[in-house]
Amino acid sequence: MSANGALLHVHDLRVTIGESQILGGVSFQVREGGITGLLGRNGVGKTTTLRGILGLVPRTGKVTLAGEELTALPVHSIVQRGVGYVPEDRDVFGGLTVEENLRLAERADSEHRYALIYELFPELRERAAQRAGTLSGGQQQMVALARALLNASNRILLIDEPTKGLSPLMVKRVADALQRAAQIATILLVEQNLAVARHLASDVVVLDQGSVVFAGDVAALVDDPALARRYLGLSAAGSGH
Amino acid sequence: MSTIVLLLVTGLGLGALYFLVAAGLSLIWGLMRVLNFAHGAFFTVAAYAGFFAATALPASPWLQWFVGLLAGILAGGVFAVLTEIILIRPLYRRPVGQVLVTVGLALATLALVEGAFGSDPRQVTLPDWMNATTTLLGAAIPNTRFVVLLLAGLVLAGLLFFLQRTRYGLIVRAGVENRSMVSALGIDVERAFTLVFAIGGMAAGLAGVLGATYYGTIDPSRGTTMLISAFIVVVIGGLGSITGSALAAAIVGLLQQFLNFYAAAGVGDFAVVILLAGVLLLRPGGLLGGPAT
Ligand SMILES: Nc1ncnc2c1ncn2[C@@H]1O[C@H](COP(=O)(O)OP(=O)(O)OP(=O)(O)O)[C@@H](O)[C@H]1O
Ligand SMILES: [Mg+2]
């Protein structure tokens, strides 16, 4: 662990796809424990930041986890170092059953995690034999979260808009699940639903046009209408999508 | 009636050879999005490796045949793994480069085999039983047809078992759907790439030796013909689907045999192309396209 107690350091992350620069040097830190929000308007590069941390897109810059540099490693090694990922569009394996999706994410130490995920999402046990592609959006989100939780060596979970497109009831369940997850791993959470972000996150990092424009306490941002409007846009202010 | 039975079994036997080549092509495409034009070269090299391994051995014809079979499987697998590691791996994300190197490898292999062993077909010696026929519903069926069908059936069962029941099979099925999500779960997908090449190469190698058993000869260019038929089978069956390949291989083999016999030589092959065009127009994903099944 580094001196100031941060678990994840992102330094000068740059992503260029084709001709367009998507991230122009993103730097921030994620404190160990709890939930850090990664906010910003649509298209500012939140998803790309998460994918850049994992190495799913070609990038430059430096990413370290508990002092260990990850940047040169292949994706699967980065994940094996303890970085879990719940992608924006869930990316469940639609042709595989729920049980197979989970089995794929299983590690040697996953046994006791099954109890947790079935407690949070009993549907996953009931629908073990169902093809994940035929699940509802909310149920697919459960699979995606469960996959990340099954790996007990995950130290930080990168979770991208887990409440997107979900009913209010399901948003609540996902938020509860995130709160439980935050007790066993640090979470970097992309969340458009400001109410949810405000409720869950302690710190926030705000991106705008491919770089960090705000980093600090969630209340300082969200409770200041002028700041919130400036960084998150009118559409994001309030609770909506 | 007996002609129909003969054509049926012979067509299925031919389909079995197509399937053995197509299975690997299909998995390789499904998982890695690589069009492996070198797959016919695996077939050819295995056929010759099997031939020379068998003839080098002073043993009974059955033992020779069996040693040739193992040598062919081994040669196909080793050649495929080397191809993946040396030629394909450095070119991931460069599909045009991959097509070029695999086409180049196919041409170079053809030229080398021709240069070394000549372009004339060579007779293979088979155990007596394989030169004989068995009467089935009045038709005298060459026993080799049964051998080819049996082994291809075993390979199909083995592949399905691998895909459905093993961890690596699960990884392959998931990888066919979404490779980068598999690595985002901490799984080294590239190891599965090598494995899939090994499996595909061994199946093509088996086909190389069984092709020699089926036709009674080996020659340098049959691998190319097989490759073309196998590509058609893969597209009709659905890229990435093993069951689809098996089904399509049977259809293509039967269509060729029946039409070439009852219409005129060449009509069967033409009909296959029509079928291919029809599938591409009506079901672009193939008969059983989608996840690896
Ligand atoms: N593969 C790609 N090719 C080209 N442009 C891309 C690619 N991926 C992302 N972009 C562009 O990069 C920018 C940032 O995208 P990203 O998905 O990271 O934004 P985001 O903040 O997650 O947006 P949202 O809130 O809508 O999910 C967008 O303008 C997007 O169009
Ligand atoms: Mg996004």
C-alpha cells in the first residue's frame, strides 16, 4: 500500500482510439474501503476509464494497485491481481446458463461467496439452468455483479452503471448489494443516478471531456447545485438518468 | 435400394471427413476470428506423416494402420500448435495479416510436399478387412466407410463432451461469445487459443489419415479440396457451432454423392454451392449459428 492510503492510483491515463483522443490524461486515486463514485456527463469517458484501468483498450499512463504497477500486464493478469469488473452493458454470456456464467468466474476460494450472492440474489439459484441471454435486464445485472463477487481475491471492483435501465425496486436492491459488496472490497462506481451515487459513495471523481475536473467529497459536489450543474449537466442533476 | 444405401453410407463417410476438418475451422473462427487457410495443410502433412510412419514400421497391417493414425493425429496437432504460436499469435488484431500468412503457409506446404514426394497419388496399404465390404440392406459397403464414420462420431462426441462438460470447454464457449469479457474474468484466453488450434489440428490430422483410408491413396492437393468443402460446411452449419458443422457436413456429403450419381458428375458440387448461397441469403448465421454448441 502506498503512503497516503490509496488502493488504486491512476496516473495520466490516455486512451486514443483511431484518430480521436478519448482520455487526455486522467489522474485520480481510490481510497481503500468504501465506494468512490466516478461521475460525469454522457460520453465523457467513464467507461473508457474503467476499460483503460483493466487494459481492455490500448492506453498509456500508469495504473497501480496497492503499489503494484498493473499497466504492463495483460488483462487477465490485472484481474488476477484483484480487479473485478462489472461492465456497463453487463456482458453476460447469453448462450451459457446462469450457473455456467458463475462457474466461469469461480476461483478456488469462491465457495463461501456463493452464500453471499444467493442471499443477495436468490433468483440466481432458482434460475441456475436458464440461459443468461433470456434473463431480464435486472437479472442479468445480478449475474454480472455475482461474477465479480465470486472472486474472493478481488480487492477493487470496477462497476459501470449497475442501475442503468432498472426499475426503482431493482435499483434499491442493487444499491443494497453494492453496500454489502463495499464491506468486502473497495468499489469504483460509475453511476448516473445521482441519488444513488450520493447515497453510496463517500468520494467522487468527476470527468469532463476526458479528464478529471473534480475529486473530493461527494457532498461537496452533489449538495452544491452550481457545481453539480457545471460538471454533471442539467440532465444529470436530480435523480434521473 | 442397395444403391441408395451405398450412396447414403458413402455420402455420410465423405461428410465425416468434411466434419473432421470443419470442426477445427469452426472453433478457431468462433473463438479467435481467424480464418485458417492453413487447415488443409494440417490435413496434408498428417496424411503423409501417417503414410510414412506406417510404412516405416515392419508390423502387421492393422498395427501399421493404427500407428499411421496416431502419427497423423500427432503431426496435425503439432503443426497446428506451431502455426498458432509462430504465425498467428504475433498477428492478433491484424486479420488481413493472418489471412495472408495462413494462405502462404498453405501454398508453401503444398509446394514442399509436392517437391519432396511428387504430385502423383500414392497407394496406401490397408488391412485386408478394410479392403473388403460388408453387406448392409443388400448394398456392399466398403468397410472403410464404417471406420471413418465411427471415428468421426467419436470425435463429435468427444468435442461435445469437451465443450459442455469441461472447464476449458466452458471457456471456449464463453470466448466464442465475448472474448474480452472472458479475460475480464481473469482467464487467460490465449491458452484456450492454443488448445483450440491443437484440437482442430488433431481432428484435421485424423481426417488426413482417414482420407487416405477412405480413398486408398494420398496426394498433395486433397487437403485443399477438403479445406474448401470444410469452409462451406462451416458456413452452412453456423460459424462456431460443432453440431451445426456435423449436420452441414452430412448434408453436403450426401448432396454431393446423390446428385453426382443420379444427375451428373459435378451437379452435386454445384448444388452444394447453391445451398451455400441459399443459406447465406436466408440464414446468414448458418443453420445452427450462434453460441458454440
Ligand atoms: N471504441 C470506440 N471507438 C470510437 N469512439 C469511442 C470508442 N469507445 C468510446 N468512444 C468514444 O469515447 C467517448 C467516451 O466514451 P465512454 O463510453 O467512455 O463514455 P461514458 O462516460 O461511459 O458515457 P456514458 O455515460 O454514456 O456511458 C465517447 O465520445 C465515445 O463515443
Ligand atoms: Mg459508459
